[in-house]
Amino acid sequence: MNLSKRGKWLTGIAALIAAYVAFGPKDSDSVEPARATAAAPAHAPHVATTLSAPVARSLLALAHRVVDPTAAGALFATHSWYVAPPPPPPVAMSSEPVVPPKPVAPPLPFTYMGSYAPNGAKPVFFLTQGDRVYDVHIGDTLDGTYSVDAFNNGALIFTYKPLNQQQQLTIGGAP
């Protein structure tokens, strides 16, 4: 029988598959690793069968594996990192009414910059608030909220008018 090159290849592959089915491992997990073989001369008619037998055995062993469809779907599954906050603590019921805390004046928004006391005149205090500069005398009112009441012991005494609370701004020595 005169076979073409393609026919020889197909016959060799069919023989390999038949040999694997007849003599191959019975369990798909018991596949042996391929061993390196010496290259046969190019003129030998059985070259394709001796070199590709371990490769064919490995390929046939891999053909029996089945992909788990749930694992493939989970490859690109969405995942949320959101963690729900803990529940609020239980509210203790008491018979006493809750008294709100007494309101407190905010901290003074002014910074002392300096002062000037000409001979015999009332001192002038220079205060800053942000980018504004105030020249203040005792008795002045700033922005309708703070009044300058006195200068005692190195501190300016202010009154926060909405709550009628006094606050001090320490400036150091005498003006």
C-alpha cells in the first residue's frame, strides 16, 4: 500500500490512540510524566510513533479533564467590600429628663498683634481675625458680638454678648 505523508501521519495517530486505549492507564490521575527519548534517525519509518507517544499519552490524559462551570463563572464575579456598620447601642430608658448642656461661648477668634499707648492717651490694641486687622480701645464692640471690657494683669477681657460670658485674651505685659 502506497500512503502519502498525510496518510502516514493519520495512521500513526490512530495507532497511538488505539494503543493508549488498550494499554494506557485506567485512572486519569495516574498519568506518568513524559520521558526524554533519543532522536531517531530521519530515515526510520517509526519516528513519529516513538517521539510522540509520551506526548500523545499526556494529551489524551488531559482530554478527560472537565472544567467546573461554577469556577469559570466565579473568575469574573463581582465582589463587594461593603461591611455593614454595627447596630446602634440600645437606648437606656430613664425616668429623668435629659438636661442639655449649658451653652458655652466659642473660643476667641482674635489674635493679639500688638499695642500702642501714646503719652496720656488710652491704649490701642491691634487684633487680627483671619485677614482683618482691628484697632481696639477699651469699651469698643467688635462685629456686634464681642465687647472689649478691660485690660487686667496682661489680659484683654472680652464679653461674648449672645451668652453674656466673659473671656480672656492673654497678651503679656503692660500695653
